[in-house]
Amino acid sequence: MDSDAKKMLRRLITAVAGISIVVVLGAAVLGTGSDAGTVLSIFSTRFLGIFIEAVPFLLLGTLVSGLIDSFISADDIARWVPRNPILATFVGTFMGFTFPVCECGVVPVVRRLFTKGLPMSVGVTFLLAAPVINPIVLVGTYVAFGVGPVLIGRFVLTAVVAMIVGLVFAFAGRPQEVLQAGSLMPVMGGDGTRAYDPHEVIPLYAKTKRKPLLIGLRDALKMAGDEFFEMGRYLIIGTLLAATMQTLVSQEVLLALGRGPVVSVITMQLLAFVLSVCSTVDAFLALAFAGTFTTGSILAFLVFGPMVDIKSTLMFLGVFKRRIVIYLIALPFLLTLLFGIWLNLNVTF
Amino acid sequence: MPPAITGAIYHAPPDTRQLFNERLQGQPMQATHSHHHDPDHAKHDLHNHTRDRVMLWLKAALLLGMGAYFVYIIVTGNLTNYINVRFTWLSYVAAAIFLLLGVCSVFVAMRATDDDFHHDHDGHDHSHSGLSWGVLAIVSVPLILGTLIPSRPLGATAISGNLSTSAALGSLSTFTVNPLDRNVLDWLRYFGTLEDYADANDERADVIGFVYREPSFPENQFMLARFTLSCCVADASALGLPVYWENAPDLEQDQWVRVQGSFRVGEFRGDTLPILHAQDIALIEQPEHPYLYP
């Protein structure tokens, strides 16, 4: 595809996205029977609520991402991460304790690690596990549910699902087939938009010299600014969608959908996907459903939501190839569904 | 000029077009160069450098604007319309980081030379600093909504039927709040601990909330409603105490009121619930913290 056609396509998609947002908002206004000003005010409050809550995590994530880029070399990672794909997958699952990021923050970190040559299985496992398996979420889930099936189940299931998906990627994908060119190491055929620059970036296959502290910090800040715009737009589009859904779809309708052992799990997974609530706080939201929904579905919500939701899907599209994004959604969805249904049918909580 | 500064713009994130990038991985550097042979190249570049410069400044302005917006909502207290006060510190962090990144971007924009943009073409197609008008427009959406639409907490209109008359105890194991200090949430939690709602008869209450009424409600009844939220308005849910008050029709929807009275078990919307029989209702201003935090 030549560059003009791409430009046209991009404009077309932007226009379609813009028009559909306006149409959906219009439908929201007509649907509620309230005046446009009130609906817009509610929409704005909901949008800003999610944005204001999520953006500090995004910023912290981009800062961590920038710092990793400045101070962590490919050599360091090569030292930390075992070459054995199974061991590497295990390490990826628990790396969240060294990089505490939620699902908005994890994507830039993972992309940065990929450009540094991190093995595929570690990156994918980290991507799926880190939003849950980190100290902040551990504390949050404990406060909401105490020590019990939900807390333990959430962490065990997340680790298991993340490891399974990580292993699939370890054995079934070359980075070139999985990642967007911009997320690849230059030696693997990255298109250079990210890491390759003859004047500044030392090729990663060479011995990397650590940057001096101040220059490293300055570069990290510049990187974080760029990352904010890149990831911020996905966050904002996702938040616009989530706020629109919240203004349109009544919770009662969603609640009526989920009582059965199967339907409730699917419902909670879709709800997790649509609501896009940050993993650090979704436990408190799940608490509201704990009385009416099956425990398996609550767990599915807490395991699947941090892995995949509207905003992280939009972010995945910036890192992975589209075909791979489908796997990244489908595999965790099906595994979580399976575990959720199995728990509902076989375990009495 | 220090080389690292020059490097700023090369660190461009890939553009949106990468979402649609069908380029073969084996030849990453070739497809991007075609425009170098464009006869209009020089003119093209000149145009784009002005564009890039404007974008860099807009980027800096947006980051500083975000920082200023966060400072604004913190100072005015509007922040409590959006998130749980427990997470206020996160917004302080956000304000600080935005301002830091904004100042940094100002330096980048000031020091950017034409040379940077020229160089940019070598490896970058037209992605430049990864910015496009579309991205800038999207990122400005929060600022536009935040500044143009008056900040208001969720109210009666946002309930649209989703109002609960029960509440889980949550992380509390015992219930110890003094009856006259209980808010709507405390009362509902307290009712949840009772084996028989009749035990709540004649308990005195002094609570605030906003008026919520549906057309199906009896004329002399309304709900004294509050929103509870754990994190932010995304997980807000409405709670309400049914109130009986002879002059209820005089109260406007969404009006904040302070209700003093006592409970008596009765029928409300077909459910048997403790109903607050009001002895006195005072109109009040919206409280500083419009939401309750479970």
C-alpha cells in the first residue's frame, strides 16, 4: 500500500470513528429522553472520572517505560531473563513485582522491552499477568475481599492463564510475525521508528554503555512525553467508548443477563471488557456484583478484565499485528471462560 | 547543541498508520524512502517543518494544559466530583508529571532545528515526532470537556432506575457508627445486619442526600439518594433511603436535603423496607464531598 492510500485510509477511519461517536452520543441523548445538556454533563463526568483515575497510572507507566529505555540495556535483560522458554515464562509472570504497572501502563513497558529484545514469551506473560500480579492490586483485592477464594483464585488463575498464553507464543511465534515493525528490535527487522537511529541509539547487539544519570533522566522524560500521546489517545478513545456505554446501557439489563454458571461468566467477561476499569480498583467494582453473581464469574471479571478490555485492546493494536491481537483477546477469554465455568460447576465456595 | 537533545525527535513513536502497515518485515527501511525522489521534495519539507514546529508547540501546550487542569480541579475541589478522595494523591502525581513533561517538551520545541526534521526523514516516512492532527485532537478531548462543560457530580438524572436499597457490609466486620451520625450507606448496611427490619422501627436518623423521584413513586414519597464510589464515577452506584414526607411534591428532583425523622417499616415499590418518616426537611447546598466511599 503506498503512502497516499494509507493516508486516505487513516483519514477515512478517523472520520468514521468521529461520526460514529457523534451518532452514538446522539442516540444516547434521544434514548434517555433527557435534554442534551444533562446527558452531556453526565457523559463528561463519567469520561473525566475514568480519565482522571487512569491517567496517573498511564503517566507512571510511561515514566517507567522511559526509565527502562534509558537505564536498562539489552544486556541487563539478557542477564535477568532465562533463555529457557518455560523458565522465561515463569519469570514474566512475576515480573510485575519489579515493574508495578496496571493495564494502561503495562503496554508501553512491554513494547519498550520488546524493542530491547525481550523474549516473546516473557513479554506476553508479563503483559497479561503484571496488571494483576503486582503489589498494588494484591493489596486492593485483599481490602475488597479479604483472604478467600476471590483473592487466591484471582492470582492463581491470572498466573495460569498468562503462562499458558505465554507458552503458546513461546513456541508458535517469531517476533517478526507477532509485533508491529515499530515494536521490534532493529536487528530483527524493526522499521527504526522506535529504536534505530545511527546518531543516538547504540545498536543493541553491540555492548551497550549506560547513559549518564542526568542525560538518561532527560531522555526518559522526552520518551514519556511521546509515549503519553501515543498511549493517551488509546486511553482517551477507550474512555470515550466506556463512558458512552455507561451512559447508554443500564446496569439492570446487564445484571439480568448473568445468573447461570455459563451466562454469568460470559456476562462478567464482556462487562470487564466494556467497562475497562483499571486493575488496581476493579476489585471494588466486582464487590458490587459479588452478591448477585456467581463466584466463577467474579473471578473471570477480575482475571480477564486486567488482561483484555477496550482500552488495552486499542493499545495492543499499536504494538502487535492485528491477527495476533485476536489471539491475545481470544486465548485469555476462552481460558478464563473455561476456568470460570469449571469453578461454578465443581467448587462450592 | 548536545547530541541527546537532537535525538528527541528521532525517538518518535510509530504513527497510527502502523496499525495499517502491511509492509513486509524483511525490507523495513526501503518503503519509507520513496518521497526523497519527489521533485517537490524541498517545498514539501519546508511546509512540513512549519507543521512539525507547530505540532511540537501544541504538544507542549497540551501537556502543560493537562497539568494546569489537574491543578485546577485539585484547587477548586472539583476533583471530588470524579474520584474517591482516597485517590486524590494520584492526581497530585498526575499534575506533577504533566507539568514536568510539559516543561521538558517546551525545551524540546525551543531547541528543535530544521536539521532535526531533515534528519527525521531518513528513517521515518512522514511520522516526524509521531504526532498528527488527529492525535492532538484526541488528546485535547479531556481538556475540552473539562473546561467547557461545567463540572457537576452525578445526580438524579444519572440514576435512571439503577437505585439500590441495600448495601453490602463490605470490609466492615461489625457495625458501630452512632445512629445520628449515620449516612445513607451506613443505614443500608445497618439494615443488612438486621434479622427483622422491624428492629429498626423508631430509630432516629439525621441524614443528607439528594431527592430522587420516579413518576411511579407515591406522591408523598421520594428517595433520599447518594452515589457511592470505590474509585471513580466509573463504578458509581446509587443508593437510596425511601422517605415519607407530606410535602414531598414541593421538593425538586436533584435538590440536596437534610432529613430528620425516624424509621418505620412499610411498603415501598412492593418491597417491605424501613421507611424514613421525615419530621423536618431542610434544603441544603451540595456537600463538599458529593459521594460516599464504601
